[in-house]
Amino acid sequence: MSDSFKSVAAMLADLRPVDPVYCVYPHVYRAAAEEFLTGFPGRVLYAIKANNEPKVLQALFHAGIQHVDCASLQEIREVRAISHDAQCYFMNPVRLRGAARTAQQEFGVRHFVVDHADGLKLLLGEIDPLQAVIFVRLAVHHKSARVDLSSKFGASAEETLTLLQAVADAGAEPALAFNVGSHVMSPDAYVHAINTAITVLERLPFKLRLIDIGGGYAKPYPGFAAPPMADYFAAIVEAARFSLLDNGELMAEPGRALAAPGLSAVVEVLLRKGNRLYLNDGLYGVFWELRYHAHDRYPARAWRGAEPMTGETQAFQLLGPTCDSDDKLPGLVDLPADIAIGDYIEFGSIGAYSLGGRSDFNGFYSNTVVNITDPLSLPPG
């Protein structure tokens, strides 16, 4: 089977797929990467947890992404399988025993993160600190974030000061990191976090070269508005104009902002009961992120055979294929009123936190991923 098609229509005509098909639009990923690389005032690390599909990684690397935020040794291996040039950063304060040693010795990883004295002790027992940059993660949260990422990781301001000094005393280069949350709905969150970091940096007896301001840059979905990416960049540029970053560099860890736009999921309607459509994918599959009470649906368009469907629409409840009654997508989706068994629905903007979280619960699982090559083809949305 070919893994590249000019368009979704061509894929449907050729495959008439029974299982879900996940469509990568490399030109859309290129545009998303260029927007962030051009707009963010510093180093851009792709957070691979958002989507580790090899075709997605290839698209982002070809678009100019050179740095990757990894949380495990396996993610580092996945990057290396695609690119020997991309630089991996081991940015998880909790690691499997021996993972940091392997990362540094076998893969040349230099950047690590800690948020506790015992974590620093463990890390220093595995790596050569003279060949390392060790970030201390400061706990910072903002009310505009839909998910608090400082409830699990992050040190207090006092602990951060102590840890930064300990990193320097150990011979490693100290650096600072924080993450204001996920689905951050206001650029003011980054201003707040940077100002909080300044209060720590002002008390240090030395200056830092690297400040990692994390991820959380929101993307819009139907019924879920988000600020333009340019608004985040403008707020960060303004807030970061302070002398403590002279000759230094900001870093960001976008996941959703890079991963979301360039992937669609094409699923089949298995059964219709009035306004309820049963699909061959669901909450145990590519839609699993919809459990988390932020956005509740994705942009969608319907296909009959290889032709797009048009005409009058109505709102439908969508359900997955498993025997679990909770396998029900939370938001109603407007689709052609005459949609029927055997028709297809393509969901756009589904590239973030989708493929990586699939399970094979009840035996439903697809790993069919294809590229859509025509630059004039765009996913729904």
C-alpha cells in the first residue's frame, strides 16, 4: 500500500479503508513550524509528546525544527531514528534509572532538568556535570491555563535559588525553566511567569544563559477560541526585555502549536441511529484528548466515496466503536443531514495528543498513516 496520496479524495478512491486513516499534510506542518521559528524570539524545542509519528517528525525537521523536548529515553531514540542532526533535550525531572547516563553517553544529550535536591543528586550520579546544562524548574501557574502543569513538577522560588547554586557548584551550567500550563488562553500568562522568574534571577549571584519558558500555546478549535500565535510572541518579547538576559537566550517547548494543524483523521460511519453516528474510532483511539474538558470537538467534513458531501446539515452525537458506554465524543458536530452508513468523516486539527495516546481496547486500533502531498490540499478547519 502506498503511504502517499495527492489528496484525501485520492486516498479514499484507492483504499476505500475499513480502518481509520491518519493523514499528514507536510506543507501544513511546514507553515506551522515557520510561523513559530520566525515569531518566537529564541530557540524552539518541539515537545515530541504531542505527536511522535515519524512522518510528523520528518515534516517538522524538513521545515527547520532542530531541537526536541524529550521526556524519556525512548523519545530520544525515536528522534535519532529520524534525524542524527536534531538536538534532544531530556526535560523531565523524573527519569528511569540509568536513562540520563545512556542519554548523555550514547546520544550526546547535554540538557537535563531537575526540581528537587534528591533529583539533582540522582542526576549527578549518572552524568558528567562538566558536559551538562542542568535546568531547575520553577513552579509557575496562571489562571488562564486549562491544565496546571506546576501541580506535579516545579520548585518554589527559594528551592530554585538553592538548586541553581548547587548545579553551579557541581560544575554544570545552571539554567532556569518553567511551564505555565497547557491550553494557555492568555498571553499574559507568559508575562506573569517571566516576571516571577525575574524575582528569582535578581537574587542570583550569577547570570544565566538559558531560560526555558515552556509550552502551552493554545490553538483554536470549533467553539474554542484562542489568541493568534503572534499575540503570544509579542507578549513574550515585551516581557523578556530585561538585563538579566543580556547575551542569553529564551527557549520554548511548543507541542500543540506545532503538532495540531497538520494531521487529519478519516473515519467511517459504521451505524446511524437518528442523530447518533457510530464511528470506527473513538475516545480510546485518536479522540482520547477530548476527555479533558477543554475543546470538545474538531473541525470536520464528510465524504461519500471519494467525493465531499454538501447540502443541509444537522448536529450529530458521535460515538466510538467499543462496548464502553463512555466511548462518546463530548461535542455535537454539524454534518450533512443525509450522512449514512459507509460515509466517511475527516477531522482536522487533530495532530496534537491524538496518535500517541491511542489504545487497542476491545481490539480497535489502526496504524495507517499516509502523507497528503498536494500543497493545495488542506485539512478541515
